[in-house]
Amino acid sequence: MTGTELKTSEIEITDKAVKEVARIKEENNIPAEHGLRIGVKGGGCSGLTYNLGFDGEMKDSDTVIEKSGVKLFIDPKSLFYITGTVLDFSDGLNGKGFVFNNPNATKTCGCGESFGV
């Protein structure tokens, strides 16, 4: 592994989110070595949006977080916006999906998919 290791206190993934990522990988036959790439890009009603997708290639500049066999790949630019974030998974009455609890977000939209700093 050539990516940069990160202290787990800077970004956290909950056990519930880990289980959901593992379930999605298994259901879609995604190879075990693929990680979940977390990114931030411009757009959305609040200025920035979260981007999730599986990636088989870790870049040298990526920060890698691993918990219970699930790897997260985060590029340095995105890490700037999401340090301190807790990635969770919700399957409650208000909808099903990944939830970013980002302490850096000063504004969010109603759908929770966009944020501003």
C-alpha cells in the first residue's frame, strides 16, 4: 500500500456504513481489493457535493483508511473538505443511503447531498 495513512480520528466510517459497503461489493461482484473512493466536487445547491464510487486503483497521493476489510480512498483536495467527517448509513423512515456528518459544512441543502464551507 503506497497511499498515505491517516489517523482514524480524522475521518470515521461507522460499523453500519462498513456493513453496507461490504454488502454492495458482494452483491455487485466488486473485487475485494477495490476501495470506496470518497470525493468532493463543485456543484449542487450549496456549492459542493459528495461523490462515492468503487475504485480499483489507489493513487500515491491518496489517504487510505481501512476498517473491517473496507478501504476508503480519499484524494488530498477532497480530504481538505471532509476531515473530521463521520460516514454513516441510514435506512430509516427519512430514506436510505450514506450520510456524511461533516463538521466543516457551514450550510447544507435539504436533500443532504450538497454542502458549503
